[in-house]
Amino acid sequence: MTSARLAGLAVVGLLVLALADHRASAYPQFQLSRDQTCSSCHLSPSGGGLLGENGENVAEAGSQFGTAPGFMYGKLPMPSWLALGGDVRGAAGYIRTPDNAVTGFPMQADLYAHAAYRGFSVQLTAGVRPAQWITGNGTPGVLDRLWSREHYLMWQQDSGGSNGLYVRAGRFLPVFGLRFVEHPDYTRRYGGMPLYAETYAAAIEYVTPAWEAHLTGFVEDPLIDPVAHDNGVAAYAEVRPNPQFAIGGEAMLTTSDGLAKVRGGATGKRYLPSADVLVQAELQLVHQQVNGRRAPTQVVGYVMASRSFGAAFLLDVGLGHYDENLAIAGLDRDAVDVNLHWFVTSHFELVLQNRIAGIGLGASTGGPTSGWSLLHGHYRL
Amino acid sequence: MNRLVLAGALLAGACGTATDDRPPTLDYITETILAPSCATAECHSAFKRQVGDVFDTPASARRTIVANQLVVYPVDVADPAHSFLITTLTVGSPSILSPGSGNVRMPYDAPMPDADIQLLEAWIAGGAHGAQCEPNADHRGCSVRTVAGQAEYAVVECNDGDVGAVVTVCPSDQTCQFYRGNGTCQP
């Protein structure tokens, strides 16, 4: 069988699996309401990517139609030292920014592998990337569309557990802030954590139900043309005085090609069991210097309230604020996000994402109002 | 938590009032406007280079503005509002990805504040320093180079009074020609 036919079959297989009904992975919106730490559901100490056994159980319990939550529905048994998985996402809908358009686009097609031996593990994320533009609107080659977004070596003190000391080095997203999945959320878009900000880094992390701390040093990716050109260090710590309340602090220092930034901020999370509502917020102040001269001081903030309802629905209402220059009127942005998640099965999720955003609210200058309404499909292998 | 939400709400309502005294320089507008607004992962970052435009550093912004004629020096200095860069932000320009589908206004994911567009116009009106392309008696602006073992290729080699050479290698099916005063790659 030729490699082209194998690739074709793999694509068809992924499409068939994507169309078969079976739920999606967890989010920061589940923290405190389900468990205290990200690592209790994910293999990574900072969350995201592969789920552990507890995460898979949460995926099954919170979905409309259940289904076996493991990799390939458990049809492909894995040895205990190996975990495989993947995520496929796409979205389509209407945007107004400020012109009106109907749009559709792929978002993610990644495969994950995690191999562990005692306290050591290797994590690899390989998948499809947006190819670089080719002059004349040319067609990129297959290899131009592939990359490894994350790959790192990790040691954890509690082999097979989810608490204690972690040390990792490789390519991954520095740990900072609330780390929402939705990258347009202002604390990601403007808060130092944009889409594809993964880079080469080393981190030392400590996670317990009562508190966690992450310190990451990182450099600009020397191997590809990256999205982020920063070299720097990020620190994030969170304390949970009780199972329903967390408060955190964050700092990040970065430099790149004439631009220096210092970010400092705080996070807070409060779960209200009686209403089954989680409220979480992040607020950052950003000081910048361009070529050694002081540049605008900025503020970035996001508040999200999340509530589960019905058998498998989650409603998020978020408010974002970004002021690119605190001294000048008309440069601040505000956004209202309303996202409705439906966890159809243990592996498949639909999200209706809606945003309306304005510039310079209340000021005599500003800019056009914008927004979107997108239906987002997410399949987890 | 309630206090945190309140602080966020108060900040959301806060707006500056000072006169816009931001410096209209290429470095400043790239780092504080073009990079955060345009150089996103799927758009004009070095990672994606959508339609050949890259705005994530002053050097890449300079190369993009010169080579892709977003601001043509000295023509657009007299009328910044009609430069390609500004019209793309204000009324849109013909789609390159889907030719014939009409105009597309940038940024595609969120509009740019009016005050930022005005600062870009002020930079152009001030001479587009940092992204000029001045041909001179030595034919700087267009030249032909060769690489050992490869065919000749055309380059646009502009001289900017502030930053020196901006070199762009033309695709093999294009040559460097002067267009409205700039050396540019043309079919």
C-alpha cells in the first residue's frame, strides 16, 4: 500500500470517526466544580491535551449520550505506559468585523502521544498547521502543513499520580493566567498567551489540591518562523483556601527585537455550589518599552461565569476588556462572549460561540462594533 | 471574588483623556499597533505570512510595506488616506485569497480603533520614515543577483534614509520594475 493511500485512509478514518457520535475534553470552566487541579483530569500539569482516567470519566459523566470515553472508545487497548489521543476542531458561521461575511475554517487536527517510564515521560503533539503563504497564492506541499506544536520531556515526583513536583523541558505553552481554550478571549489574545505561542521552554511546577505554582523560562523558537518572538520568563501561582475558591498571582517578563514587556496580574475563581456556577476572572497590567523608551501601559481583563445545565450543556458568559493605552481615549475594547457547549457524547462537542465587541465605549472616538456567531465542532479521539 | 469583578468593571469603564502624543515612527506603530492587531497566528505573523504580509517586527513590517506597496513613497505621503495600507483598514481592498469576491477590510477578526488608524496616517504623512524606497543614480531599487549554481534572480534593493537597505528577492517569474517611484517585483 502506498503512503498516499495510507494517508488517504487515515483521513477517511478521521472523518468517519468525526461523524460518528461519540465527547470532548474538559476546560478551565470545570475546575473547582469537578476537581481542584488541571492535572487531576489531564496528563499535563497545566492542563490541555491528553486526559487521564479521571478526565475521561468526567467526559463520560457529563455528556448527553455517554459512550466509552477512552482512546478510540477503548477498542484499541493501550499498554499502561502509553497514552494516545487527538483533537479535531472546525468552525463555521457569520462574522461582522465590521464587514459581513459567512466563513468556515478548520481549527485543529492534532494527534497526541504520551509515553511514561516510572517518573519520566515524553509528550508529543503532531498535527496540521496553517501553511505559510506562497507567493502567487500557490499550493503548499504536504510537509509544509505538518508540525509538532508540543514535544517535551517531563519528570514528575508522583509517578502515575497528579500531584507534587514536575520538571519539564521542550516545546510547550508557558504556564500563565487562566488559560482558556478559547484563544480570542482577551486574556489570551492580548494577554501574552496568543494562539500558537508554544515555544521552547523549561518549567518547574508544583501541584497540590491546596495550591500550585509554575515557573517557566522560554526562548523564541529558533527552528521555525514563530508567532511569538519573545524570550522571557513566566510565573503563575494559585492558592485554594477551600475547594470552592482560588486566588492567583502572575508575572511575565519578555523581550523581543526592541520591545520589552512586563505583565503582572491576578486571577480569582469562585464556585457557587448552590447555583452550580463558576466565576473566574483575570486582570493584567502591562508595562511596555519600545527601544528603551516608555510605551503605553495597558490593561487586559476577562471575567467568565459558567453554569452547567441539563444533562450535558455548559453556558459561558464572558466579559473582556483590553485597553491598549490607558492614557488615550478611544483605544479600549470591550467584548461580551456567550458560548453554549453541548457535550453530545464522550468524544464529540458542539459549541455555539457568540461575541459582540465595541471600541472606545463612552468615548467620543472609538471604532466600529464587531461580532460573530460561529458553530464550532470538536471531536476527541 | 466580588471585589475582583468590581475592579474589572471599574477598569472597563475607565478611558484615557490625554492628547494623542504617541510617536509616529515605524518601530512604535509596529510594536504597539500592527503586531498586536495584524500579526496573529493565522494572519500576518511570520508563522503564516498571509498574502505575503508580515507585521510582527519592525524589520518585517518595513519589508512588507515596501515590497507589497502598502505605502508608496513619496506618492502616498501627500495623501495617506488613499495608500493601500489605510484603505485596507478603512474601506477594504480587493481580496487576494478569493479574487473577484469583493473588498475585504482588515483586521479580519476585530476592527482597529480610529485613533490607531490616524497614527498610521500621521506616520505616512510625516514621510513614511523607515519604509521609503528611493532609487538613485546607482540604480538602487532594482538589481540582479546570482547565487552559485542557481539562475539569476531579481531583487528589490531599496535605500531608506533612516534604516538602510531593504532587500526583497522577487519570485522567479517576476522582475524588478519601478512602480510609482518604488522598485517592486512585477510579473
